[in-house]
Amino acid sequence: MAKSKNSKLKVISLGGLGEIGKNMTVLEYENDMIVIDCGLGFPDDDMLGVDLVIPDVTYLEKNIDKVRGFVLTHGHEDHIGALPYVLKTVNAPVYGTRLTVGILANKLAEHTFTDKPVLNSIEAGDTIKLGVFSIEFVRVNHSIADACAISIKTPLGIVFASGDFKLDLTPVEGKIMDVTRIGEIGNQGVTLLLCESTNVERAGYTPSEKKVGHSLDGILYRFPEQRVIIATFSSNVHRVQQIINASAAHGRKVAVTGRSMINIVKTAIELGYMTVPDGTLIDINEIKRYKDNQLTIITTGSQGEPMSALYRMAFSDHDKVELGPNDLVVISANPIPGNEKLVGKIINELFRKGVKVLYDALADVHVSGHACQEELKLMHALTKPKYFMPVHGEQRHLITHKRLAQEMGMPENHIFVSEIGKVLEIDKDGARFNGMVPSGKILVDGYGVGDVGNIVLRDRRHLAQDGLIVVVATVDIDERAIISGPDIVSRGFVYVRESEQLMDQVRQIARDALEGCLDRDITDWTELKGHVKDDLSKFLYSKTKRKPMILPVVMNV
């Protein structure tokens, strides 16, 4: 397509800026759009009852005819988790490596679609064409197999998206990040680098995943008599592989528990990303046949998630595994910011049971999958970008990354610290911010997507903080008389049996309010209810300094 003189490339993040999670970036050039990743986030503490958070894709829905496809860097939740919801309204083809697509296919199987989503498997090194964009997948290392950076040739130069990466010179599956290819792309000239910022505050290099393998092997050597339960991220296929290898070397059988762990191990074995020595893997139902020192159990729950397999074990709620003093639990993950309390709760409960617990503060049982400062500098040095936009991080990460780029000699006016929905525009004259598109958080609660909004959350907070009082009364409007009630129902406000006097007063005030309205010929339902609500609110606040939600139900005979 010949580019017109003033054509602009727009780069818009719909998630992953000023937050950890729900990573999603849109590239738009005239009539073509592609989307890099489509992840979910986890709810904040004040999002009561909400299960997950996905990006607002109104902008994509409005431009559905332009969307040529989704390209995925890797199979983590914060990069693919929103696709089952987004593909229902923006059903464009999806491209990713085999493991990424395999994990996604598992997720999509739990949802129903009008038109079946089209999933395309590619290999690292492949190039695909979507509209004006030519997209090359470049191998990187990360805490999940088959992770890629994405190099996108546009009519205005190359945009290079790092995805999540680290430089692991001794990776478990033997393939290191394709540094040579990234350097070649840098020599062609990169217009814009989008680089992850998760570990930008940490100096030095991220240790190799193999280090964890050595630690796990050492733990099995030091505790030959114990049954060993290892909790880690289900998506870290290489970590799981190392646990299986170490266990097999020590003559142990391996059982897997936790739904996501079972799904991903099954997918990884089917696709050839994991190899399991014959007879090593057993079903969790078979563990009773073996002695403690013959068993390793791999489980989910390293983030302390309530209902995860490790949580259920800790609180004696797991139907197959009962923990006791001869068990060693290894938590092979660091708490994601915000999850420290949940993880602490499980560790305390395990100690209470007499279980021995090892976690990263006590043993080298976890390494990050994200680049530290020196590796980030390497990415900048290899790509030599003209412009830079830090992504994947909270405000502090993005600004620290900006400073890192400046240290490497990049002019400040070539670095764009953006926010969700902000449009970075690139044309032949340079780059600048120009305008906003609709963006934000869509809350998912059960099967409901977006039906829990600010008003519902506000009501949930109100109910959680001060409870509810329902006033039920029947009136005869023609006679201007109260026929029955008012009856008072209280939930989460005070315990009624111990507060009978207060309830009698509430009943009396509600009656007075209704009678007062009827005496003054006020027969409008909204007004009647409003008076009951106002009088009760004032009274209850004066008595209890609380403001429960008050629901008057007034019926006419």
C-alpha cells in the first residue's frame, strides 16, 4: 500500500501501563490495526466479589473492520487471559507459538462463541503479514517456554516489542534468546522500542532458571525421608520439568494437583515441551500406594490464592493430600505485589501443622523471568531505537526505565512515558502524543462481563462497611392509612436479637415518617420512600455513627 504523505502510525496501550497485568497494545496505520497481547489483571482489594479485570476494548469494537489480528508474545495470564472475553466481540485471528496457542485453546474451550476463534500456531523466527504490517516473532527467554519478542515492520519503520524477557545463557530447554537477530533488526533501524519494565528497579542480571534446578536437586538430597510438595506457577514449564527431572533422579514418583497445573502439564507434554521419564508421573489418586520418601507433589497456589490446591492442603480441605510433620513444602515463587498477606497466611498455617516450609527467603528456590537493569540496557543497545516507550509496569517502573534510557544517551524528548488510552503518533516529522481513545477496566464477576460497574461496587462497599436495613410497609393510599408494618429487616448492621430497643425506635420513626407524609397528602412513592430513608438515616447516624443502606419497600393495597 502506498503511504500518503501525512499517514500516521498510532501506538495505543489499552492496558499494562501504570499497573501490573492486562498488557495490551494496539498499532494502527490507516485502515489496518493489530493488537499485541490481550491480558487480564487481578482485582484490587476494594473490588469486592470481582474475579478478574480485563481491558476496555471499546476502541477495537468501534474499529472492528480494521482489526487484522492478535499477535501474542507468550502464554501468561497477564498477556492472553482476556482473550476468551475479548474474542466474543472482536473476533480476529490469533497468532502465537505452539505452547501459547495450546494454553489459549484450553481457556477458550470453557467459553462459548458465535463464531469459533481462529488460532494460528507459528514458530519463533516466522514472519506473518497482517494488512500493511509484517510481523516477525523473535525468540526470547522467560519463565514460560516459547516466549517471543515481536518485530513489526510498518510503513514508518520498525516497532520492536520486547514482550516479557530475560537473558538466560543456560536455559533449561537449550535455546537462548536470539540476540543475533535482535542486533540485525537494530541495524535495520528501529523507530520505536516498546520494552517491559517489571524488574527495572533491580540492578545486575536475573539469574538463570537452571539455578533453581540445582537448588531443588539439593533439597531432595538433603531431605531424603520427607514427602516433598512444591508449589510454583503452572505456566513455568521449565521449572516443572526440572522438578520432574530431579524427582526421577532421586527415584521419586511425581503427582500433579491444581486445575491449571494439570491442564498445562498435559498440554506441554502433548506438544513436546516437556519430557517425562516412563512411569514417573502418577495420578494424584495413586499417592496412597507410595511411601512419603517416594513422592513429589507439584501444586498450584504459590500466590496463596484461596481455593488453590496448596491453600486447600494447608487448611485440611484437599480431598487427596493431608499434610503433616513428615512433609516439606517448597514455595518456588515470589509473592506478586499485593499477595504477600495471602502467602504469609498459608506459610503460617503450614508451620502450625508442623510442616517444614522452604521459600525464597530461606532457599534459592525461585528466579524471576524478567530482565534486570543490565539486560534491559542490552535490549536498548541491540535495538538502538530512535524513540522509546516503556511498558508493562506501574508509574515508578516506567519512569525508572525512562531514566535508564537517558543514562544510555537517549534524548528525553524521544522517550514517551504513556498511560492507558493515550495515543502516540509517529509520522515522517517525528513522534508526539495526540489525544486519547476510550480505555479502562472492565470487571468480570462470574459469567457477567462489565455488569459490575462503579455504582454496583459502591453499593457493595456500602453494604460491606455498614450493612443493610429494609423497611417493609403496606399503605392504603385512598384511605391515607398504614395497613401493616412497618417491619424492619437488618443484615450486617446490628444483631437484631440484641438490639430490640433500637429496632423498636427504627420501627417508630419509619411509622412516623409514613404517617407524616400521608397526613400531608404526599402520595408519590418516591417521595414517601425518600422521607422514610432520610429520617432513618439521621436517626441511625446519631445513635450508631453508621450509615447502613436503607431500602424502603412501600406497597399499596
